[in-house]
Amino acid sequence: MSESLACVGPRYMLEFQCIGAACEDTCCRGWIISIDQKTHKRMKKAMDGSKAARARFREAIQRNRDPQAKAAEYAFLKLNAAGRCHFLREDGLCGVHAEHGESLLSLTCKTYPRRLTRFGNRVEMSASLSCPEAARRCLLSPGANELVSLESLLVAGREMVFANHIPNPNASTATRYRDVVRELSLALLDSAGFPLESRLFFVCFLAHRMAALGDAPGDAQRVIEIVELLSGRESLQTLHEQFQAISPSVELPLSIVQTLLLNREAERELWVADVIVEVWRSLGGSDEPSARLRVSQDQGTISVDGSSLLKAYLQRKNRATERFGEQLELILGNYCKNYWIGEGPETAPDPLSHFRRLSVRLGVLKFLLLGHPRMLELLESDASPDSLSTALSEHAVRIVTRFCRSIEHNEGFLEHIEQNLIEQGFTDMAHLSLMLKL
């Protein structure tokens, strides 16, 4: 880097480090990984020493011939028949890194799983939870998402890939008060004495109020009033009571799940497909052909009565909350904080849309996490509390990472789900609060 930049992010980033071959998964399979033009040139030169090296280069890398392609997508790493990068060694390590060092890695490979945002003269760093080790660091520890200085993690001279860039923080209300709103949102997610669902309702209320501001002049005083309102215990108690009075809806959760199952666009890349089938059948599914899902190369069929599915899920959720409530709230709360840190409201059309994206992801994630047969096994186990806690952590990391790989990395799929909700009218605070009841 040629300029001095401040860097902030969640505390877990200070502890995160790729564990390489010890990882239960690999980031080198199943994805289309782009290679920037500069790296492609260096790789081609470094692998020109022999006929075998040149053949390997041609086998592993494909030029992007799209005339509209950006320099960052100059080429792609091809995958072998097993869906793995040709440079991935049998021991799970990267052959390019092992033979040529980090300097020859593409910007994508150097950056992942880190997610970088440029906000004025500040860099913000978090991680995608599709990486199992990042998920462990983020989800399982209290205080993991406390914002701290991460300047020690910036490497001098290294080019950075920003998922989002806000050159002028004062350009709009969403960016002008971004830090204030984020600080308040994270504080609301930590509100002591309230269940996580109510704390999320507080954040939803904040998004609702901020969305109403628009970009009107003189909005500073109104922002101060909103912050003061939500900083008072009495106001939070009132919101909590309002939320508790809301009854769960059958239509909304089933709509989300059905959209997830029936979406054909995401089918090819649905890493979580087998998890969906396991959850569906664990909650009472049958083999009637009213819904279809492709799993690997086979065409499977699954269906279930809507009312019985909701009843089975809510019963499972209540049992899980009673037995593992504190640990589940830690895990899911940390997931929400990581979303807020990595994907600020400026990434959405308005603050309420930003919250809708979180509520959709969280709703589907909770359905998969709590509805999975592994959760039922844990609920019926008489193992020691420590053993159960460890097993629940492992289950959560597995579900979260597969969910993120399948869904959070598939922008088209997320847009499809969001559009489905908009068409059904789930756009205001009243409807979005129903998602929190899942």
C-alpha cells in the first residue's frame, strides 16, 4: 500500500489464520476463481520453465474472452472432474503457494476469506463465514465481533480487493451516519436481559426509522433523537413487549423454504442441498413429488404438509432454546454482527432493505440449523454438558459454512429470494418482524 490507512474490524480477525491442510474443507473446489491480469502474466512467466509446466498452466487456467471483462477477471482457474483446482495438492495445500510463494497467488486467493471495505480513508476487514476456521473464530466466542484496530494486519505494498468502496462518506444519509448506526446496532444486539429475537426487533425498528429519514436536510437532529430513544431501557422494554405479542406466521417461513427448495437457478451450486433434504425429512417430509431438488446427479423429490412442518419446527426450536438457548444466541448473534460489520447498510437500497437481507438469511439459517436431524440427536442425548456444547459448536460451524457457500456467495439466489418476498408484500417492519419468529 502506498498510503497510510486506518483499519478496523472484529476482534476475531486478530486470531484468524488459515489452517491449511488441517481444515476440514478447502476453498479450492467448487468455485469459479478469477485471476487478475497482472497475476496471470506473472504465473505464465513463472510456469514457462518446462514443457510440463506449460502444459499444467494451460490445463489449469482459462482466459476470459469476454470483451467486457474487467482486468480483475482476466482469466479463471479451471476445475478438474472432481471440482477441485488443478493446483490443489493431495495434502490439501496449494501447489502455487508451495512452489512459488504467496506473490504468485491471484488477488482472490490472497484475500479470501477476508472481506474488505474502503470507507473514506479507512479499511474495514471482516471474513466470509464460508471458511470453517473463520466461522469458528467468529461464532463461538463472546466478544469475537468487538470492533478493534486491525492495522497490524495490513501488509505494506499488497494490493487490496474491496468488496465495497465508499470514497465520500458524506454523500448520503446511509453513509453519513453509518458509524453511528452501526455502533448502535451492535449495541442493540448486545442488549442484556432480552432474547436475541427481541434484540433483532430493536435493530429492525432502527432500520425502519432510518429509512424514513431519506436524504432530507437537517437530518442530524432526527438521528440524535433516534439514538437517544433506542438508548433508553424503557423504550427497549416497550419494543420487546410489542414483539412478544406477534404470533408466528405459517405463510412466511414456508414461502422462504419453498423458494429455497424450488429455485432452479441456484440448484447447480447448492452446496447445502443435502442439508435441506435432511432437514425437510427430519421435520416430517415425504417423497411425494410436490417439490423437487437436484442432489448431486440424482433427481430427488421431497414434500411436506405446511402446517405440520411449521409445528414440528417450532417444537424443535422451543426444545433447542430451552436446552441450548444461551449458546445458540451467542452463535446466531455473532452471525448477525458479522453481517453488520461486513455488509453495511450502504450495500442496500435503504436501511430496511438491509435488514430484510439479514432477516432472510437468518431465517433460513435457523431453519436449517435447528431443523436438522443432528439437532434432534443433541436434544435427545444424555452426554455431558461439555460434550454437547462441543458437538453443537461443530454442528453450527458445518451448517453456517455450507449455508454461506451455497447462498451468501450466490448473489443471484439472494436476489431471487428477496424479490419473492417483495412480491408477497414483506417490505415493511410489521412483515419483517415475522421473519424473526422463525
